[in-house]
Amino acid sequence: MQESRIQLVCGELDLAELKIPARIAEELKPLGGLGRNRVERVGLLFANYRDQGRDARLDFAPGVAHEGVRCVDTDADFLAAVSG
């Protein structure tokens, strides 16, 4: 799995605020910042993968919020790049 290429995709408009339940907020403090929304969180995950030497790519689907089906074109671009 270490050699697998990774694509992270997020809608550029996926900015809904992350609401952390109070009962687990204290447990999450040691993790540091989690990001305020999916755009920030996927950015943190991407940075973590890169820090670990993983071959990761981060793509933002233009004009898309939290709508996975609308990210298919972005996925197709990645698959074409890694297969050819």
C-alpha cells in the first residue's frame, strides 16, 4: 500500500463547519487542529501523506460542495494520469 498513488478530492465549496460533539472534543485536543471544514481537513490529510513520503495528489472540484457524484470528472483526470 505504501507504493499506491492516492488522490484526495474535495469540492472547493465544501465549507460546512465541522461540529465536534462536546463529549469528544477533549479527546481530540492532542491531535491539534482538525480544520474547520472539509476543505481544511483534506488539506491537513494531504500534508500528512506528503510528510510521510506518500505519492498523494489533492484535487478540488470547481463549483462543487459536498456532492461526490459531481467529482467524477476530477477522478477521471487522476485515473487517466496514473494509468497512462
